[in-house]
Amino acid sequence: MQFGEILKGKEVEGKEKHVPAIELIRGHGSTGADFVRVVVGKEVPHPNTVEHHIEWVELFGITKDGKTIDFGRMNFEPVHSEPIASFHINNIDNFKAFCALEYCNIHGVWQNCIEV
């Protein structure tokens, strides 16, 4: 088995929305900071109970020269937090794509990528 075989995407999406939505936020605030925000359940909220919840979101960037950057992981506590993660990105124009992974404690690992 290959790692890619366990990743799920839009093609198998069910009634609960698992595919992480990726949003670019450019020039935010007085400092003009750039962010990438990852939201799970943007259109249809994902359950957020102890029994069924999103445990974490992780973000990767692919630079224009093909290098992969791991921006980190945000963990979520069921019931007390929502699966929304914001990552401050320096030099966002140096990236050609961003990819996010998220883990649902019942339905596994889901992925999504966007090109910049």
C-alpha cells in the first residue's frame, strides 16, 4: 500500500464536508500580512463531537522552484474549537500551490490543493 492510497478527496465527499477549503488572504491588516486559511466544513459544517470530529489540519506549500515547505499542523479539541487554521506566509508570491491535509477521527485523511 502507498500513502497516497489512504488520502481522500472531492471525488468521495459525502454529506459531511471533509475536503479542506484553502483560502488565500493577501495584505491583511496594517502590516499587509499574507495568510493561508484552511477551513473544514466551510459549506456544510462537519460534526464537532467527542465521537466524531476533525483532529488536525496540516498545510504544505510548493515553491515555484518545486520545493515543498511544511507550514505545520494545527490540532483541534472536539466541542471546544472549530476546524479553522490560519498560517502566516512570508513571500506568498514565491509559491505556485498550497496543499492541505485534514484528519477526521472516523473518516480518515482528506486532501485538497490549489494553484496560486
